[in-house]
Amino acid sequence: PNLPVVLSGSLPSGLPADAWARLQAQAGAAGARVLLDTSGDALGAALSGAQGALPYAVKPNRHELEAWTGTPLPDRNALQAAGVVLVERGVALVAISMGIDGALFIDRGGALVARPAHLAQGSTVGAGDAMVAGIAAALLEPSFDLAGCARLATAFSMSRLESGDARRLDPAQVRQWTGDVLIERLD
């Protein structure tokens, strides 16, 4: 039933740049919704559609998106425009992490920014990965909506920042913080 498949991280040495693109095409052909979080040539290859498929969702940060577009994206409007290009090309969901400015979520229905109600004090290592996990969890929900996805993904990331342990998220804390995420609609 269209389960999400997460492809994330840098490719191991020796693999071709289109390795994620090939896996994404295979998973998509099997009916999976591929959520991609990578950078550089691997991101470029996966977003080229050269293997006959685009990811269902992609979560670049500002710098990864700038590298893909080949142009500076100095503000939220520029980031949103780059994300809209991906949606128009066929990516169903684009989530752009913007550090302390939150994350920009874009789909065919519109765009919004999600921010934590308070800034966490911990190491940011793993926060993007936790956001990807939150997006995957949102894709498992029976009814998907952009704001709900943004809230859950941001709560996962907040929980990671607060926990001090990239491997452990407190489900009760994630549920509580989902309601505390600030949503700003951009459409």
C-alpha cells in the first residue's frame, strides 16, 4: 500500500552517482513512495529523472538545494521557488530544512513553514535525519496533509535535538510537541 522507502546519506565510495536514482526507480516501480535525503551528484542524478523516476519526496537543506540549482538561494522566497520547480517536475513533497528558521514544506496544494515553538539547545547532529523519519511516519498516516506532515517532522527533529541521543526519540514527547509546532502558510 505505497509504503515509504527512505534513501538517505552519502553513497559509499565506489558506487556510481546514480545509485540512489536506480534504487529509487526500482522502489517506485514496486509501488513504494521514495523519500530521498542526499546531496551532490547523487541528488542531481536522482532529481534528473534519468532512470525514469523521481523521488516521491525529497528533503534537502539550503546548501544542498543551492548546489543542485547552481545558484544562491539567499531567502525563503528563493528557496520556495526552487522547491516549487521540483514539485512542478513531479516530486510530490519537498521539505527544505532551514536550520533555526525551521523548514519549508511544499506540495501541489501549497507551501508552509514549520518552526519549533522554542529553539532547542542540543547538537544539531541527526536533526535532519529525525525530520526524514518524521516525514516517513507522516506518509504512513491514513490521511496525509501538508501541515500534519510538517508538524510531525518538526516534532521528530525537536525531540532529537532535546534528547541528546540521535538514536532515541520519546514517542510521548514527539506527540506533545506536534501540537506546539508553529505553522505559517505561504499561499
